Amino acid sequence: MTTTVECDNVAFRYGRRTCITDISFTLRTGVTGLLGVNGAGKTTLMGILSTLRSPSSGRVFILGNDLSTSAGRSAAKRSLGYLPQSFEMMGFSSVLSNVEYSAWAHGVPGTDVHDAGIAALRAVDLLNLSTRRARTLSGGQRQRLGIACATVHRPDLLLLDEPTVGVDPLQRTTLRDMIAALGRRSTVLLSTHLVEDVARLADHVMIMHGGRLAYSGDTDDLVRTVPEAEDRAEAIETAFKAMAA
């Protein structure tokens, strides 16, 4: 299976403060959960993988493209989609216009922008709201719009930062179904503090604590370390608490 992401001894410092250090892992097709408390370094790592930040040291490769070079960053950007925790949309523009703009920004040819936008909205079940102003959408609908904007160019790597936070249980279930479907054809890194997201979605899990990786491996292997747990979510939560103590 092709390696989508390779991080080798990555660190990021802001002034004298070390935000993350000694981060090494690989990602392949499927959903990987990134667990950690606030301040653990998850968003910093997502920023590096999205090319919005450059590591202070270490190397990052996305589909073989070295992010330390401008050519590598440009090539990587065409292959990734990123939904940040705070999704900035054009509120007074239509839902479809938001997705079409994202398609254009990600290099989709002009003649294909409209069709790509329609396909992306259909995939997240928002096509019936395509003419609505984006600002009128509910919280869950806005997250689905964010996923459409992040996937309109069909990226090989999708970075999702807390996509299920702040939505009702029904919308959360819908979003999880969409993320699971995306993980069957691409590499998805799901940053979250919700253990249930990881339990339901992730083939692999990384746990961050104090700017370092406390665990990186198969979710099933992590679950087996807590044989007394009643279910998968309880096992992950117990292991997570032990590592974050």
C-alpha cells in the first residue's frame, strides 16, 4: 500500500516554546484518528501537514513530495484537502459558489469547476441547498459544506480538524458516515478529542501528549491493551487517559 504521508523527526518551535517534537509516523489509505487534549500539539501538526506552517526541523513528505521545497509544497497542495477547526466560508455567497471557488483554488480546470462542485455537494447531501446563502446553514450543514470544499478536487489526503464538534447527534452520525466513506478511497487524518469518533472510524490512531507522540499504531492493537474494557470506546479512552496522565 502506497505511503501518503511520511514525517521524520518533525519539530515546531514558536520562539522559545517547543510546540511539538520528535514526531515520526507514516499514513496510508484509511482513517487515522489523532487524539489529544487541548494544547497537545494536534493543530500545530495539522498546520504543518496542510503546508500552512513549516517545521522547525525534520522532514515531511506527502505522496513523495518534500515539503521543505517550494516545488514539493506546490505539488502536495494539489493532492490534499484541509478542513480547519474554524471553517471560513463566504457567507453571503451561495453554497454552490463556495464549493466552486474551492475547486478553482485547488486547480480544477475552469471548464470542470461547476460539475466538480455539483458532485461534491451531492456527495455530502447538500445539492438541494446549492442556491441557499451559506450563512443560513445550520452547524452540521456548514461542516458538510466544509467537507465538500475540502474534497471537491478529490484529494488523496484529507485533513479534518475537529469536524464533529458542535453538531447534534444526528448530524454527527451523518458526518461520521461521510468520513468513513472518504477513508475507503483516500487517506484521512481526523484530529479530535472525541474518543467515540476514533472508536467508530479509525483503523489507526495516534495519541499526542505534551507535543510528542505517545502512541502510533493500529486501533485494534490499542484496544487489546485494555482487555477489561466493556467496549471499543472505553478501551481507547482508558488507554488515552493513561498516556495523557
